[in-house]
Amino acid sequence: MTLTWTDVEDIALILHEAEPELDPLTLRFTALRERVLAIPGFTGEPERSNEKILEAIQMAWLEEFQDSQA
């Protein structure tokens, strides 16, 4: 599976499964970006990330995190 910056939901799920106890709101965008770039199969160009994309990933991950805490 290859992922790019537009695969927000898939990225969020992968990040949540990797660290289910981590509240994504505690991460800076720089740390989030590094985690995304480290996902096996991620082929997005690093320079294509921006605050809007990272925020979308963070919010999707937050939803996964909150659902698992309920």
C-alpha cells in the first residue's frame, strides 16, 4: 500500500494503531510530520506537507484516539 499526503484517514489509522495511547494533540506538527514520513509505504514528498494537511491528519487521529478511549 502506498500513501501520500491526501490519504488522511488511512494515515491517521496507521498512526493510531502504532501508538494507541498517544493523544495526538500532544504532538507538535514537526513530530507528526516525521511520524508520517516514517510510515512504511508512504511516498508523499516531504515538501508537500503543510499545516492544513497536518491538522487534518491530527484531527482524524484524534477521532480514532477518542473512539478507542470511549
